[in-house]
Amino acid sequence: MIRTATAIAALMKAGKQMTENNLILRRINGDVNNYTASLMDIFPEKFTPEVRSRIMSQLGALFCETADRYVMRASSSVSDEEAERIMSSLMFKSDVFLLAMRSDMLAAQTLLSADFAEICENGGKAILEYYNELKSVYRVLKKNSVMLPVYFYRHTSEDCFREFMRLYDAKYSSHLIPTMIDYPLLFEPACQKGILYIREYYTSLKLENDYCNLFEFKELRTLFTLLSRQYHCHCSDLYTNICETVLWQSVCAVLADKPVFTLYMNKADADGLIRKLAPFGLEQYRSFIRDAMGKISLSISNPAVVAYVRRYTDTMALSLFERVKNNSLPIVIFE
Amino acid sequence: MSIRFQHIFFKGENFMDFLQNALSVIQQSAQNNLTKSLCQTNKTSEKYGLTLSEKDIQTLCECRNNVVRNEKRVEFKSSAVPLIIEKFCASTYITQENYAETIEALIPVFFAAKSECEGKLTDGELIDIMFYTFEKRCGGDIEFLESRVVDGVCRAVRLSEQYDDPDSRDYDKDSYSDSGIDESGETND
């Protein structure tokens, strides 16, 4: 039967806690970009044609009511673009609520037992909570921003966020992202829609900033000045993920037996590292990188930052393995 | 309706099919309601000596379905067709002989203008403009009405956009009133 308000509030609270540790959506088997619908494919035995028909009929009625409010009850029709937008927004609200449960089974049970309008209403409330929560994420982001003059980074951290907050329509276009984010993260957010994308994006960016801020700003500035020389461009034109560059540099420094939290690597360090790693296989690379990240992690107080950078281990191991074979480490030489 | 939707709700169904299915129950009920509503308009139109036969009603329902599909619109509540009838049955140019065919010709004009105005006019406002133009400017000529209303609505929408933009408030009042709407947004009849 329909969940009580308390149960829903508890579920939402559980969902809210995912903010940093969430990066979360990975634990869910359904398609996070179309979750409600994918639940029906995951549990075909639960969602019989009769159940689907009931949900569809509830959604149809909800669509009519929402469209009527959209036109302020003054028109009897909308264009199919508007219909698509309104319907996608409703489906996204449902996705937000069901994803907050962090369990496919629980989400499917809710979809089976609750009224679809109630699910969407709760999804709408969750969106508003996330929207307000984003403001505090932004406040932290502003404080821990890396003060490098990289245009894409600065534009995304400041202008895009403000634009999103100003233009986001949680009622009728909740699935849309009314801003152009063009700074690449270490990991692309799992959900590519609306506030879920923005929330994961800026939460990840905050963690990336936290990692970068472990290093001396002077070294960071030197690193990116040298990197821009390498690419024959101005530092502001660099189209690269700052954290990825810093992560490579810092892990390689540890692997080259340099002190933890230095970004300084000269030619001799790089050559020595290649000679050191050359005899080993991919699995050992993983182990070396895990150990290096472990050493760095000892000084990181926020476990979410540790978990975030550790996700990069496999990608880094594979890439480092290839690069060592090709005798070209993806690091900047400080000379 | 165009197939532009990537979302899959059920295997093998695209999002628009799903939307159509979700709406089909509502649409079916709306269709039944439309038939009833059209029958009920006879009560109003009888005062003007006009009635729709069952066959006329069926034709109008089919016309509405085709037009809504062609204009790529989704009707989500009781149709605007009865409103058109109730307004136009007072027209001095409509007689019992041309009643059903005039209404049938007005339906596409209404939906075309509705699409043109991008939701900036309500059903009632648009029907008022159509009626005013039909009576005062077109002499009951539907083809003329079609071009006047659609053009007029486009112009009104453009002007309203200019009006919304504080940098471009240089609209021509004559052309504005020519669309059948005065500056306050009221129709001129």
C-alpha cells in the first residue's frame, strides 16, 4: 500500500546522505537515466501488463493535470514538444524519488504499491531539497576553488552554476540542464539529467578541488604554467581536468620515491620511474598505484576524497602501463 | 506525431508511443466527451437556427483528430471545438446550409493559429480574435480568415516579444490593432 509520509521521509533522508559518498548511482542496476522505465525491465514478473497499464493510466492522468497547470488552465492543447518536455519532467521526478531509495527492489516495490502522482510529488520535493542543498555545495566550492586561471574551470565553477540556479525549472523541465558545462571531470556523472547531473557534477568538483588543495598553490601554478607551455597555449586556454593532471603528477612523484605532496618531477625522476616500473605487469602497476594513493590518503581527512581518487586506480594503472612501454609518462617535467 | 524520442519505457516502444498509450485512455474518454459536447452545442446554436446532425458531429470529431495529429499537438482536456461552435453560431455569415462545413474549416485554422502563437494566447482569446476577424474583416471568407488570423497572430506574438524586450518597444500601433487585439490584450469587438 501507499507509503506513509514518515517512511517516505526516511527514504529521502537515506537518499540525501548520498551526497558525497553517493557517487552512488553505480550501485544501482537500472538505467539511471531512465530509471522508472528500466525497473519494469529488471522485474518483468512484477510488472505484468495489468500493472503497467495501471501505471500508464495514472501517468496519463497526471500528465493531463500537469499540462493543464502549465497552460494555466487556459488552453486545451500543447505542442508535442511541450508534451514531451512535461512528460519527461514527470518521468524524471519519478526517477529522482526512486533513485533516492538506493535499491532496485525497494524502488520497484514503491512503484508497484504507490500512486504514480505521489511518487512524482515526492520526486518534486526531493528536487527542491537537492536544489537548496546545491547552494551549500556552491558555498564550499567557492571557498575551496583552485585559483588557477583556467577558463573552462572557472567558467564552469562560477558562471554555469549561477546560470543553472537561475534558469532551472523544477516544475515542467526538471530533466533539463539549462547551462552549458564544458569542463571535463575525472569521472562523468552517471545521471545525465537535470539536478541529478548538476548535483553529482558539483559534488565531484568539490572533491577534486579538495584533492588539488592538498598541494602548495605555488607548485600548482608552476605545474599548469609548464603544462600550457607544453601545449603551446596560454594557461587560461587549457582544456584539461586539473585534478587529473595533479593526480598523475602526485602519484608518479610518490612512485618515484619523492616526498608525499610534492608535484616536482625532473627528467631524472621520470627516467628513473620508467626504469623502475618497466619490468612489472599490469597487476603490479595496480598494486603500486594503490600503495601510492594509500600514502597520499593518510593525510586526507575527508574519506569521500580518498574514495573518489581511488576510483581512478584502474584507469591510471592501464594508462601508466602503456605509457611506460612507450617511454612517455603523462607528467610535467619541472625544468 | 513525429518520432523524436529516445526514451524507452517498454521494450520495443518509443517514448512517444508510450505517451500516446498513456494518453489513449484519456483521449478515448475525451473523444466520447467531445461527441457529447458537440451534441450539447445544438442547444445554444438552435437559438440561431443551426443544428449539427449525428453525421456532422462524427465528421467534426474525425476532422479534429486529423488536425490535432497534423499540427503536432496533444489535447489533454475537453476540446476547444465546442467553444468554437458556441462562438461562431452567432455569426451573421453562417447559415444551416454552410454551418457544419464552416465549423469543419474553422478547426484547422484554430489549431494552426494555436501552434503559431506558441501558447501566448488562450483558447478563448484566439477564438475571440478569429470571430472578430471573420465577422469584421473577412466577410465570412474562411480562406481570407486563415491568412489574416495566422498572420495576425504571428504579428501579435512578435510584437508581444518585442514588448517583453525593453530594448525594442518600437511597435507600430496600427499593425497591432489590425491583428484584432488592442494594446491591453483585449479583442476589439
